[in-house]
Amino acid sequence: MRWGWPSGVTKQAEEMRVLWTWAGVAALAVGALVWGLIFWCCIRYRKKSDVLPRQTKYNLPIEIVYSIAPFFVIAGLFYRTAVVENNVNHLSKNPDVLIRVDAFKWNWQFEYLEDHGKKTVYAADKSTALSTVGSDNEIPVLVVPVHQSVQIIEHSEDVVHSFWVPEFLFKRDVIPYGPDHTSEDNRFQFEAVTEGSYVGRCAELCGTYHSQMNFEVRVVSADTYQKYLVALNKAGEDNPARQSEALQAAGMAPYATTTHPFNTDRTARAPSSAQNPTGD
């Protein structure tokens, strides 16, 4: 039962969907009860003659019910909201995968820091984390393993951005606490349960090309994820085509399939008057 909600692809997304679905059920139940009582009163106590019926003041049992019942409804919703919110915000001390997301105007960089407690670095210098970065011609692709806890560290190089994947039913702002990574950088964690490719977007107005600041999340098997890390390491940090080469080497499409690069050349389009000289 989704009632129009998208199907989430993470454990956290499913919890949020269930919460909102049953909150809707509760709202409909309360609404049906209230409207039912209103219509019942309209019919039961409608005017039947000119005789003034006996007037009644105060009804302690009813007053107690309509004072206490809303409290229990609100308390139940509050409790379930707090439980789900705590689960969504939970951060493991030792997640299976640790990734840093660097946002900047107007693209993304993904740094694969750790895999099951082991640092994932380029063999050439043994200190630089495996990473990919988007460009005007290539959408950045974030590859994560299915059924494993993935913790994201968010960092902004300039202004406020927001990491949003609609199928995660979740977004979190990327705050620029400084040019360097700090302990204040926002974090969140998820566990994907469905393999596939999902478009990601910046959900915070960040300037001229905000609407074009897209990325893609690939949820793959654990084996494919390991192949991707190995291929990324082999491609080398100085190789500008390392993302597409590593994706292809791991048996995936070399470029994003859910979105595409946008032409950021402001001279590529003629003025509107030149495109439509008649003004129609």
C-alpha cells in the first residue's frame, strides 16, 4: 500500500514510506469518525417539530473522551516518527562502506574511503582515496553495494548543496563548513536493497547550473562493487577517463543511464528573439 508514494530502494526509505502510509490511514480514520459524528448529529437531532427539545449542558464522559483521544493519537504518531527518524539518522561506528561526497559548483566528486574497515587507496601512492569526479561531458556515478551499510560523509567546497536521490525518499544538505573536511560535515547512512541505477540531484538552489547538477547512483552486487574498486585502482588517479573505464571493466554501462550531461556553454543558444523572430 503506497498511495502514490514512490517505491523506496533502501531499508530506511521503506521505513519512511510505511510511516507516512499509516499516518495517512490514521488521518483518514480520524476524519471518517469526525465526519460520521457530524452527519449522525445532523440526522439524529434535526428539527422535527416546533417543540423545543430538552436542553442539556455538560457531558463529562464525552468531554473526557474528546480530550484524551487526540492525545493518544498524537502520542502514537510522535512515537513512530521518533523511532523511524532515529533509524534513518543512525550512524554505525564501523559501516561496511565509507564514502565521501564532495559537492561543488556544479558537479560532484565521490571518494571511496573504506571498504569493511580497509582503506581503499590508489596503489601508486597508498594514501589517496579512490575517487571519481564529474565533468561537463560526464555524469558522476556513485557505485555502492547492495545489502551493505553505506555511510556518506558530505562536504561542500563553496555554497550549500543538497544530496538527493528520489528513490531513497531522502535528501540531506551539504554544508560548506570550510575548504577542508571537518568533523562537522553532515553524514547519513543507508542500506540499499534493490539493484539498479537511480538519478541523483542537487536539491538546494546553488547558482546558475543548479538544475544541471545531477549524478547517478548504481546499486550493484558485492562482487561487482569489488571489481569496480579494483578497476578504479588500476586506472589510476591521473586518468580523466578512470570512471568510464572502471565501470566498463566491472561489466557495467560506462556512462550514466538515468541522466545526461548538459551543455554549459552560454553561447550555444541564440537569443530568444533570434529563435522566434515573429514573437509567436
